[in-house]
Amino acid sequence: MADVDNPKYDYLKNLQTQVQAIQTEMAKKLDKPAVNMESGQVWTSKTATAWKGKLNENVKTYNSALNSLDDEVAAMLSATPRKCSQKEADDWYAQMNSYNRTRRF
């Protein structure tokens, strides 16, 4: 019988919001170094050119990994019902509190 809000769903919804905020903040972190390297005014040499190419590859890899975090949380959220029984909610709280005894989610 699904009669209470599912605390796991609420937790994942909150986690998704936090992940999206961090993604927005972190997505541009490597843009400035990449733009500086592109300008050719920070470091110029054959090594700098090779390093610039590697940096651009790493920026793409970093941003792809960062974006995949939201996909994983969204998949977990879509597999979690919004409502559950009181026993399921209590079991979830008990499981979470066994890891974190100072805070109830």
C-alpha cells in the first residue's frame, strides 16, 4: 500500500537539484585555461601546442563525465516511486541512518 511520500524519491530529487547546480558551476571551470592556451599568449612552443590539444581533449572528457552524473541520478529517480508504504519509508530511514547517525533525510 503506497500511502506516504517516498523519502528515497525526495532524497534523489534533492540530489538531482544539487548535481545540476554543481554541473552549471563546474562546466565552465576549464574554459578560461583553454581559451588562454588558444590565444597563444600564455605559453608558446611545440610543447605548448601539443599540451593545448591534450587540454581540449580533457575538457571534452571532463564535461562529458560531469553531464553523465545527472543522467545517472535521473535514471535512479525515474525508477523510484513517489509513494511507498510506511514500512518501506521506515526501512529506508533506518538504512540511511545506519550510515549517518546525525541526520535524518
